[in-house]
Amino acid sequence: MDRAVEDVEYEQMLLSRHGLLNHRKGRRENGVLERSAYILLSRIRVQGPMSIGELSEAFDLDASTLNRQTTAAMRAGLVQRIPDPAGGMARKFRITAEGSRILDEEREGTVASLGRVLVDWPGEDVAAFAHYLRRFNTDLERLGGRPWPRP
């Protein structure tokens, strides 16, 4: 088992370097979202409006980091600050129509990229891979105490 865990570590490291999303500040010239914006928008979409405190807890990041990320996302028109729909004191961030459109485009591009990688895989292998990735992620989330809501 130890060698297998070492193999998982190595392959995970390689996977992270391939990044289907290239990173830069804000959106790149060709419209690709920065990784942090992609994840932020994805979380807000699946969970609904979130405050800085809720985002900080969800991502295990300090408020100053999330203030920078949400400010950049607001400047780009991806999110907007709204009063708490539940009547609380904190303002929350909601994904905008433009943010949803761009997130959908980004996700479609990522799915297309994955499709090119997995084109020769049998459907049952793709399904098994998805199952194991979900299991891996949910175990990480369980250990970290930060489950990610899934649609």
C-alpha cells in the first residue's frame, strides 16, 4: 500500500501541473478565468449568495485574500454585492448573469479539453475515474471539515 500511495502522490503532482486552466490575474486575453475566480464562481453558484465570512470558512482563506478575490470579481462584473437575503447584517456576493455566462463558457471549454484527453477511454473507465475522483475529493473534504456542496 505504501508504494501505491507514493504513486498516487506522484500522479497527483503531475495532474496539478497540467492545469486545464492557465493562471493569470483576472481573465486572460482569450477570456479564460483565473483559477481562483473559477472556483469562487462555482462555489457561489452551487451554494447561493455567500458573505466574506462564509467564503473564508468554505475556502479556509483569510478575509483579506477573499476581499481581494471578490473585489477583482466585482470589477470584472462576475459577482455583485447584495444585502443578505435572509436579513442578516453581512452583505453577500451573488454571481451575476455575466458571471454565470462566463462560468458556463469556461466549464464547456474545460469539458471539451477533458473530452480530448479521454476520447479513447471506454465510457465505463471515464465513469470509474469520475467515481474515484469524487471519492478522493469527498475524503479530503471530510478530513478538512469543509464539504463542497454538489449540484
